[in-house]
Amino acid sequence: MQNLYSYIVKWDFGFSPNPFWGRMTLNCCKPPIRRTAKKGDWVVGFGSTKVIREMKRDIINYSGKLVFAMKVADTIPMSKYYDMCIESHNPLHNKIPSSDGDWRLKVGDCIYKFGSRLNDPELLPSIHCPSDSAKDLRGLNTLLADEYYYFGASPKEAPSNLKTLINQNIGYLPCADETMISNIVSWVRSLPFDKMDLAEPQLKCDIDLYYNRK
């Protein structure tokens, strides 16, 4: 049975999920979804009513709009994801966060260095800080997608018949209704989207503010 998980994206840095370098990955935040989702499931994120852009000193309402959608291709332990990312020939290598060069490197989501420390991984300099680690690590797994859609700061208004899938509370909204899942997938696939020309994240202006906080 195929499932869909819906939640509100409150903080969109292009970090969680991370749509860059050819695959969408969800390695941080939303631990219940990362523990539960399996291959073939869909994860969708809708906009928040109150996106605070600190550097621009404004607030934007993205409610009712689709920020991203991903069809889970693989679910792997976070430690295995790290092993994949440290392979220099693997495009996922760019998901290890770095302050050098391209701004997308700063929002890399492979932020936990496992090595021999499976139970106590090292947090790398990144968008997340130590107070985020316990929640991140409770997710256990990383979700990877080859079919994905990312609209960031240019989210798409959801049709009225699909807005029942928008979670209005903290956490996430699961859905196992085949018709509803089919309808939202068909709508998502009908949207104009180019992986080579991704929208910018809603909070791109604040990346430097949040990177490597203590």
C-alpha cells in the first residue's frame, strides 16, 4: 500500500528537504516520517502562514501552496547516507556542508559524521545547531528521491479539492486514500518543473545568519 505524508514547511533553506545535486534528500527534521516512510511513498510539504525572513525584516504567507513533493526511491540509515556522501565521485558528496564557494554547499544536509561513532555522530558546521541533533537523530533514516518537485519561494497554489491534505497542526498528516494520493500526484506531475532550474529557497537570505550557529 502506498502512503503519503504531508506537513508544513516552516523553515525552507533548501536544507530539509535538500533538492540539490540531482536527488532530493530528507536527512533532518520530521523524524516520524523518516522512520516510517518506505519506497514508493510520497512526502509533500506545504507553505507556512508565517515565514519570517530575518535579514529582510518581513513576513510572507505561503499557506495553501505546495513547496515540494518527493516520491521515496530509497530509505537508508543515516550512517549509510554519510558513507555515500563521503565518496568523492558521488554527486551526493556536495551534500556535505561547506562554507566554500556555491551557497548551496552551506545547506548540505549530510551534517552528521558517523565513522565509528554510530551512537554519537559528530555534528558538522551546518544550518542546524547542537540543540537540533536529538530530534534529527530520532529519524534514524534518510529518504532519497529521484522523482521530486521543488518550488521553494515560488510555491504552487493547491487546488481546493486537495487542500484537505494540508496539515493544519504541528507534526504531519498521513494519508492512505488511494484516490486522494492519485489526485495529488497527478496534479504535481502536471506542474511545470525543471530540475536544472530550481527555485530559490524561501529563506535563502538568512542562510549566512543560521550557518554554523552555536
